[in-house]
Amino acid sequence: MTNDFTFSITTTRFDEAYSPSDSSRITTNFANLARGEHRQQNLRNALTMIDRRFNDLAHWDNPDRDRYTVELEIVSAELQLSPDGDDRSFPLLEMLDVRIVDLKTGERIPGIVGNNFSSYVRDFDFSVLLPSVNEGATGFTVPDDFGDLHGKLFQHFLASAAYRERFPAPPVICISVSTSRTYRQTANHHPILGVEYQQDKPSLTDDYFARMGLTARYFMPTGSVAPLAFYSRDDLLNHYSSLQLIGTVSTMETFQKIYRPEIYNANSAAAGVYRPSLDRQDYSRTQIAYDRVERSQLAAKQGKYTEEHFVKPHRKLLQQWAAGYPTPVG
């Protein structure tokens, strides 16, 4: 038995013909769109929204707003605990990789990997471990090592040959802002990411991503109605090209309009002091079907799966490995 872990990566094209595989994490945002009676129309509408938003932001030398199209691939990473044996591999995480196609020149431009992020271990931490710790407690408690194993596995994945052979830079993950925090607009303005907001204090998600070596910043792009949370290791504002940043914004803002329309498809933009809420009624729905309640139920189900097939059978090995792994740093 080895005390190190290795990884394998597979990719799947995300287009209107996409259908989740049996091994895909079914609470992944993009997998939800590919289920049900209207799956193909869902996918077609979402991809159209991404392209339109991209061309809206990349407006220079693009008078008809149709110069670019965005191609997406699902990046699935599997963890191997040893070279052989039963129950020695586990689906660790999924992200999205972006490629931008310039229809005028024919050039295919690499975007930023990351964007959407989903993880079985994260499902376990938030949907199984945290509720069990707080069952019957008088106040909300977070274990001191909450997210430690997940953070170290993630950083080990980024340092692996499997990742470095495919991707030249660390991922940028873009998600919704927290409904438990207040955001204040600053004077800082980026030409693509827009106006920066600052959070009143870190959220539990911020702390969790910090264990992964990622730092949070919050920006509301031009034409958006709410800030997005960007988690990155590199210099977010200066390390990436304008088109790369637009690829991430157009992709993830589209997903958030579908999944959290109360925030990202609101009929009025966030004010200078902003508290996101899912209880507001002043918003428009997209024509894309999505069941948010079902997604929460599936997250708990997959957290249980992780407990049974990964955490419990390999607890001792995982604890030994994490104890000997350097603490992740940003």
C-alpha cells in the first residue's frame, strides 16, 4: 500500500448533446441541466446565453456581437489510492475548462480551467459531517480541521503530473456570493470584472476554499446585477487576458442566473451596500428547468456515498496521509 495518491483526468464535451455518465456527480450544476424531458432545450438555451453574454462583454471589433463562441469541457479527476486492489479509486472532483473560438479568424483561444467546482468530499463535509457535528448542539460548531483533508487533496491534485501536463495555470473557481454576508462596493474597478466589492467577514465557504489555497475576491461585471465570488491562487486581475476572464464570467453568470435567479437575474442591480437574498421576489426566471430542492437532496445522498465508499474504508490511510502533507498555503 502506497502512502501517496495519484490522479487520472478525463474530459467530456459539454454541448447540447451532453448526457451525464454513470460516474458523474449528479449534483454538478451542468449535469442538472442535462436531465429530464427538456434536457436538450435546457442545454441549448444555456449555451446560447453564454455566447450572448460573452459577445456582449467582448464588444470591441465585434459590431454584430457574434464574433465568438464558447466551448466547454467537463474535467473529471479520479483519485487512485494505490496501484491496484478493489475500492482503490474514487471520483474526486469536476470542473469546467473553457475554450474561446474566434469565428472571424478561426483561432481557438484557451480560457481558464475551474469555473464551476463540484466535489464528493465537499458533499460529505457539508451535508454529512457538519450536520452530524451540530446535531443536538446549542450553537453552530465548525470543527477546527473542517475542510483540511479536502484542501490537501485539492492542492495535491494541482501539483500532480496529471494536472500540470494538461493545464498551465491553477484554476479559477467562480460561485455565488454568500447570503449570510454583507458586501460593500469599493472604488476599485476592473475593465472586465467590473466593480469590486468587499465582504464584511469571511464565510464558511471562504474558509473552506482557503484550505484549498484559494483566495476570494468579489466583482460585479458591467451589465451584471450582483457580484460574483472568484477564488484563485494567481493574481486574478493581472494574470489572465480579457478574453479568458470574459469566458469565466459569461459561463458562470449564466449558470447563476439559472440556479439563483433571485440574485443574478434580479430586476435591479446590487446597491453600494448589498446583502444577497433568495427570498426576494423582484426577479425574472430563465426558460431553463432546474430543481434546487432536488439538488440539495442529491448532495446529501452523495455525501453519504462518499462516507461509505471513501471516508470509512480508508479513514486510517487518509488520516495518515493528511497528517504528513504540508499545510496548504495560498
